[in-house]
Amino acid sequence: MISALIIVLFMLFMFARVPVSIALALATILAMLAGGYDLMTLPQKMAASVQSIELMAIPFFILAASLMNALGLTRQIFAFATAVVGHLRGGLAHANVVAGMIFSGISGAAVADAAALGAISMKEMPKAGYARPFAAATVIAVATLGPIIPPSIMMVIYAVIANVSIAKLFIAGIVPGLMIGALLMLLIWFLGRAGYAAYPPPEPFRWRALAIASRRAVFALLAPVVILRGMAAGWTTPTEAGVLAVFYALAVGAMQRTLSFAKVRHCLRETVEASSLIMFIIAVSTALSWVVVAEGTAGQFAGLVSEYARSALVFLLVSNLFLLILGAVIETLPAMLIALPILLPAAKALGVDLVHFGVVVIFNLVVGIMTPPMGIGLFILAAIGKLGMGELVRASVPFLLLLLVALALLTVFPQISLFLPQLLWP
């Protein structure tokens, strides 16, 4: 009963436009009072939840991505991607996908990708002749790669909660990320071929342009390699990799003479604000989850699922349906923190691989950034592109359907996620 009260209160606060972090806190406090819980438990659980060395990786990855963006490396990546695939039909849309896959290896967050790529794409694509709603929908779809291709802030949080290796989870996201990127490029080609989207004539391929773009972007392109190589080889922890990424960004900025005190100060301010919000949401959600577990809701759900879901696949399909609905009405991170205490016991009971489950859960919820009414990606690109929500949602439908197909593939074929981790950690 108390668990249901938490969800109802949270939804009421959200519809009243209360910020999500405050809505979580208020719903938890009121539910604890209704259930007769000692409110002193709240700060204790909140403080304990963020005292983790692994969570220290989050501010470093946020800072690294902010520095890369402020120092111009994001634009260099986009220019390189345009030089590589700009000659294809729908070239700038393809360039968005390629640039998104590269930048995802730096940022670790869908919102960061949507904002960074949107700021560039919503200038370049309409100027080249692409419809503004189509350009915005492309950026949102590409931004879903942010939490899948490592490093990933959501993967760090999931790994801490589920007690799995962050490095294994990071590596597990590489093949799914590349697969989703390839499917998006295939969809872009098909939309042009079928006449659904009108593309301007492609620019001819020029080796000279590629050479110039490659030379300018070489350090930006090496950033994901620097971040991932150390973790894959076991040389660095994810937190150390985040520190390394920050120093790498600063070194590149100094080398290219784009580094300034004002830019660093701005990036530090952005990082403090974003990290504080994420940590507060983690802390409050942990207290909320504790109440759900204490009420026995998680155990009851696990028993119910174990009784009726006779196989891991059925459980995954049911979980996907539950998460798709949850992700459509609650923002990604709070949705994951609310769902995991309910789903993880059942996943363990049915023998579901928790690394594979993490990839499925995270991608499922990230799809929510382009599903109304709470799709944060839709709001970001509507603001950047000065678009109406209706036209943006309509343009996003083909991309949303494609992402659901990708989710089905990841669910049904676990080896897409597990191939590389099993290869590196036999």
C-alpha cells in the first residue's frame, strides 16, 4: 500500500510540474510518514547511498564531456563525420549518427549528446536543406547512444546498485551501440529511398577535405580510445579513466590553444550542477527503494514473476513492457532507480545475466527521451530547433519504431551484449 502511495504521490507532483528531484523527496517523506517510518532513516540512507568510490566516476565523465564541448572538440568530430559520410544520400543525417557514436564514447549521457549535437545539427542541417523536424528527430535518436556506448553514467549507477563490474558493463555496450548506429544509418537511407524524407543533393567526396578534417579531429577521435583502452586492459578503474579523460581534454585544449580560464570555470560550474542533481536523485531514490523493499513489494513482485514467468525471456519481455511505460512518464534516471529494486530480485531468481539485463534496462529507459509526455530529448530539441511538439513527435515516429526493433534484438539475443565481455573475461 505504501509503495503504491509513493508512486501516486510522485506522479501527482510531476503533473504539478514539481522538479523531479523534489517530487521524489516529497513522495518519499510523505509515504514514510504515512507508513510510520522513522524519518531519521531518510538522511542515513541518502548519505550511505552516495558514499561509493565508483560513483566518483560520474563527475569526471561529466567534466570531460563538458570540456570537449567547450573546447571545440565536438564540432571537430562532427566535421570529421561529415567528411567521411557526407557524400552519401542524407549525408548530414548519417554524419549525425557517426558523430554521435564518437561523442558517446566521451559524454556518457543522452542529454549531453542531444544538447551538444543539437546545437550544431540544428544550424547545419536546415541550412543544407533538411526539414527541421527531421533534423531534430535524428539528433534525439542518435542521443540514445550516449548511455549505451561507454563510458556511461547510467551504467555506473546500475553497476553499483546491481553489484556488477562497471568495466564489464561498459564493454558490453560497445557492440549494441555500434549495431544501433548501423540500424539508424540504414533507416536514414530507407527514409530517403521511400520518399518519406526529402534530402538535398549530397556533397561529392573529397580526399582533401577528409585529410583536413582528420588532422583537426585526430585528438578528439582518440579520446574514446584513451578512455576505453585502460579499462579493457585492466590498467585503470572507471573512476581513474574519468580522471584521465579530464586531463586529456585539458591537454588537447592547451595544445590547440582553445583552453581558457573562463571556459574551465564554466565547465566546472556545469559539472557541479549536473553532478549534484544526479547524486541527490540517487540519494533520494535509494531511500525510496528502501521503503519499497521494506514493505515487501520487491519480494512479492519477484515471487509473482517467478511463478508466472517460467523463463528468463518471458521475464525480459514483461520487464520491457513495464519499463517502456515507466520511461514514458518518468525521467530516465529516477525510473531506473525506482524499477531496479523491484526487478533485480526476480532477474536473479530466474538466472538472468545481470550485465545483459543492465544493457536492456538502460537502453529501454533511454528510448523514453523521445516518447511523450516526459521525453526530455523532445523538449531539448524543440527548444533548440524552435519546433512545435506535435511536428517533432510525428517526425520521431520512424526512429522510435527502429529503436524498439533494436531493443527487441538486444532482449532476444543476449550475445550481442555479452560477446565482448566473455571474450575479454572468459
